[in-house]
Amino acid sequence: MGLPHSELADRIHGGWLGRVCGNMLGKPVERGDYWTRERIDRYLRRTGALPLTDYLPEPPPDADEGEFELRPEWRQCVRGRIHGSCRDDDVDYTILGLHLLQTHGFGFTTEQVGDAWLLHLPFLQTFTAERAAYRNLANGLKPPLTATHDNPYQEWIGALIRADIFGLTCPGDPHRAAGLARRDAVLSHTGNGVYGAMWAAAMISAAFTANGPREAIDTALERIPASCRLARAVRHTIALHASGTPWSDTLTEMAEQTGRLGWIHTVPNAAVITAGLLYGAGDFTSTIALTVRGGLDTDSNGATAGSVAGVLCGAAAIPAQWTEPLEDRVRSAVFGFDGVRISELAERTVRLAADSAGRLPPAPRADP
């Protein structure tokens, strides 16, 4: 990898901060079937928040009933009201993954991932594929049956949102990061659900050494089957951006191509993340703002794009309007971690990253 320790620490801290900031930005409008791109931008225009350069503002006082239905937690994650981050599974799984690596090392098994869920994560704070897998674990099933038994969400975005920690602890080694993410993902996902996790982990890992977001995305694509739907959607998004297609038109075309899969499926969300990173052009604020304005699973997408952008620029370069309201604290449902400092999570991650080199056997490339 070759990064000086101080730069490595700053970039890992940037990845953590970016994830939390992006998650908090997207959380009030997380419901892709209601919060379409058009509704999100209408909200931003009504509140004088375009261009979007800060957390979402409060709802306009003259809004009609039912016009803008924010999530119940909105009062904890709009500008002027944020005092530390609110709890969210997009951050819980990053924390739990960190604990997993600290407890079992880089040779952890998929069964140990399941044990960590049962021991440290409340059942009612899991959703879709994770809840199905948790239920299967509690009923005595073992991987890979935990992912396939009575689980209609196998290709949804859940495994992708768990992948950050594997990229952060394998800086500059996307092959290793993807292998770790795969071992975690198969507890609850199959197919593109697994590939999404591998792609996200590899992209975050590649961001430590990449010359911008395009290089990180391209490197991550090498870690998943070229013929899978996820890879095809990401490549299509790249091609539209390279051709000079405007951001909004790119998302319209990708929605036409992938929208039938639903707003929580990995593939359409990967297109939104890719567009946010490419059109954001390495600028942290533009990246998370465009990603969240892209709709679908807004908090998850903002978090992943924020991780990549945060690693690319480092913590010191993230504008203060994003980081200061967090007060270096996160709420978490992971037992023992509620109220933990973000800087402490970053420090633990730095130690793991420094210890990781050469301690993991090569991971097999996933089959299509």
C-alpha cells in the first residue's frame, strides 16, 4: 500500500466520517417508492436548499398534508438539530464488522458472522435479508441455508451496506477486501447481493490508492463477474457519464433499465452510487449530495458514496458543516457501542489495517 501512517489514519477516519455523514444526509428521505428524485428536488427547492451543500433543512411550514412525509427520525438528522448521529443499520453493521475483525481476526468464518449477530445485534434492528437470515440462525440453520431458506431478499442491498469495514481494513488491496466481504455476505445473500458487497468493499479499498473515483470504480469491477447484472449496470452508468450525458438523464436511463427490480435491490442502487461518485468528481459535498438526490435507498447510498469520497479526500478535507454536528459520536444498536466516538472507531480500524498485511489467504473470485 505504501501510505504514510498519518495519511492512512486520515483516510480511514475520512471513510468513517463519510459513511456517517452520507447516512445522516439521506436518512430523512429514505423510502424510494415515495421519495423519488423529483420529490426530493421539489423539497429542496421549496426549502431553498438547492444546490445542496449541507444536511437537509426542516420541512417547509406551508407544506400540504402528505406532501413531504419524512422519516420519523427526521428531527435528529436535519440541519440545526443534529447532535451526534442517530442510530441506523448502515452504521451498525460497520461497527459490528469492526468488532468481528477485532474478535476473530481476518480468518473469521461465515458462522462467526452469524454468531456476532445473535450476540450483539437486536433482532428488531435487522431488516429484509438480514432479518430472514437472523431468523434462520435462531432456528438452527447454518450457512449457506441461512441465505436461501424463506428469504425473498437475497439480492437486496443489505450485504452491500455491511461491506465498508472490509475495504477500510484492507487499504489498497481490493482483492482481499472483496474476499472478506463475500465471506460476510453469503450469510444472508446470493448472486448480485453478494457481488454488491464485494464491489463496495473493493471500491473503498481501491480508493486509498486510486487517482479519483473512476479508477476506484473500475478497479472494483475487476473483483466481480463481468457478466453479472451489477457489473453491467455500473458499466452502463460509466459509459453514460463518459459520453457527457447529464447526471439527471443518466439516472433516468438507468431507472428505465433497472427500476423493475425495486428500490432496495442492489443493482439500481449501485447505479445511483456510481453516478454520484462520477458526477461528484471527487468533491465530498457534491458526491453525497448527488447520491442522495438520486433517490432509492438514500441513506445507504449516501453512506457508501460517503465512505469512498471520505477515503479519497481524507477526514481533514471534509467540510465542517458535515462533521461538526456529529460531535464525534454515533448512536448504535450494537451492544456495547452506543455513543462510541467516531475517532475511536477509526483508530481501531487503523490498527487492524496496519496488522492485516499478509495474514489472509487469497480469496477465490466469485463465479457468475
